[in-house]
Amino acid sequence: DILDLSKIEAGRLTLEAVPFRLGELVANLTSLVEHRAREKGVALVCDLPDELAGRAFQGDPLRLEQILLNLIGNALKFTDRGSITLRCRVAEEAEAATVLRWEVTDTGIGISPPDLAKLFSAFTQADDSMTRRYGGTGLGLAISKRLVELMGGSIGVDSEPGQGSTFWFTVRLAAGANPADSEPEGVTHAQ
């Protein structure tokens, strides 16, 4: 985390521009975290419409996954019962790019209004007792914020103590080529 933050601060972090499908990214992501949710008895729900799951985009899937892993990891850390929902929707559609809005909603402990303002600062957690009780460096949200901004988006949170939280962010992604569109002419598939 410290290395990532240092690279971002120095302007040395460059984003990839590779084709990927949202459905594959989300499937990989859930395979990484579903066992932790199961161990805690927390339901993990993915709300990704089929038409989005099959779409190809151009961007940095590893950094997008890093943001999502951080948000879901935090939700798991602060949720002892109930559910965590990962949701993705199109916020804006244009010819050159699509803006996606991601949300990670949990039924965890929530965050007080005074603590919300400092959440995305480096080495900061909601309060000092959080570090003692839950661990962590306080870097994940700061890195996520900077990555989201590099992807042309913004990040925020809506929360109420005892009622859970919804961390949301937007990213701007170019359309990617569908594999069928990029095959050489004359290639046919057996049915």
C-alpha cells in the first residue's frame, strides 16, 4: 500500500489500457472474498446486470479490482451479520466512454458524520479505536480515492452509525472490442 501511495504521489503510477469483461472481473473478485464472507456468516450479493457482465471495456482491470477488494474487504471487516452487496450500473453512456457507478453496501457498524470527512486521507481511520480493534493502516481508502480519480471518477460514502454504509465510486472506461469482433476474417466457429 505504501509503495502504491508513493507511486501515485510521485506521478509514477500508470494505468493499463487492456480489454476486459466486467463479468470476469466480478467473478474473480467474488472468488477471492466469498470464503471470508461465508466464514463470518455474511451474505455476499453481486448485482451486475447480464448486459453489463458481458460487455467488454478498455481499462485497468487490476486497479479496478484493487479498489473493489479494498471496499469489500472493509465491508467484511466492519460487518458481523447481514449482507454486503456489490452493485454496478451505467451512470453515463457516451460514444467515447462509459461511466460506471459501483456501490458496496453493507449492514455493518456504520460511520458517524464527523468521521466521514477524514475517511479518504492517508493513514487515517474513522477513529483510533478502529485501528486497535480492527487493524489496518488507513491507506486503502486513500489509494482507492486516487485510483478512482486517475480513472476519471469520484468516490464517496453514505453512512449512518448502526445502519451500515454504502461506499460508491464512478470510473470512466472506454469500450473494448468483443472477441468476436477482433477475429480475423474467414474464421468460423463450429456449432
